[in-house]
Amino acid sequence: KQLFAAPSPETLRVFLDKAGRRKEFSAQTVAPFLKHPEKSLQKAVLFALPRLEDKAAAPDVAGLLAHQDPEIRADAVTALGMLDGKGFASRIAEMMEDGHAEVRHAAIMQLKNFCDSSYAPQVAKRLKDAKAWTRATADEILEKLGDKSYAPALAPLLNDPDALVCSNAIHALTMLDGKTYVQQIAKLL
């Protein structure tokens, strides 16, 4: 009870860390701290909630997708994906349009776990993302989905300056439509 009377931020961080690690507390106990004004505490809650494995906290986490701080939005996307990704997949997919690279990357990383072809058009847009990790993940997702119609969108990535993006594109094109792209791929080898 003293913890909730007038806790210091450091006391709360320790509490949240222990709550997540030991699963001694419920999401109902931890989730109210999402509204705490201190960013580090919000981040601690977003880290602890998925480890509590309680989907009931997902709507509270989803509320942070509109937060002004991109770090909080990115952490909220990750936590939401871990808590109830399939239930909030459309909201996570919307976050791929966020103006901040870290939020877009968090969203695409969570969508990678679902392998849902209904989000393929949004994923394909990320093939032109400024961040190489996001482009590389988009490559992987489109390959996993196995839809040959995305091969032409992947082809320009054979010349991507990032080696991982290029490597993923080679693999994806080989799997999706190797016969069409064999000459382009052979030139790179």
C-alpha cells in the first residue's frame, strides 16, 4: 500500500521490472501506470505487460498508439503485438504509415509474426522505406506470404545498397519467381 501512496519514479521502475519478471502481479495492477507522466515508467509498463501474458491489457496499450512520443508508440506496437497481435493486427498495420522509422519498424516486425496476406499491400510499401531493416523485413514477409505478384516490387531491391536487403531480395525472388529473375540474380553472384 505504501508503494501506491507516494512512490518515487525509481521505486515504480523496480516494481514494474519485478512485476514483469516474476508474474506476481496482474495486468490490472500494472496497466494503470501507462498513464503515468514519466516516459521511463510508461516504457517499463510496456515492457512488463507482455510478460504478464494478459490480453485484457491490450486495449490500454492500444491507446498509446496515438502517443506524441515515437518511442512510446514503438514500444506500444511491440507490446500490443506480443499481447494480442492478431486481435489488433489492423491497428498495428496502420502504424507502418507512422512518420517515425522506429514505429514503422516495430509495426512490420510484429506483422512478420502473423503472416497475414491481407496486409501485403501495406508491407510492400515498406520496400521503399528509408531504413534498411524495415526494407529487409518487408522482403521476408512478402516471401513468407508466397504471392508471386509481389516479385516485381522486390526486383529493385536486388540493387539495394544494403547487403541484407539485397540478400533477402535474392532469396525472396528465387522462392517466388526464380525463373523470371534468374539472370538478374546471376549477375549479382
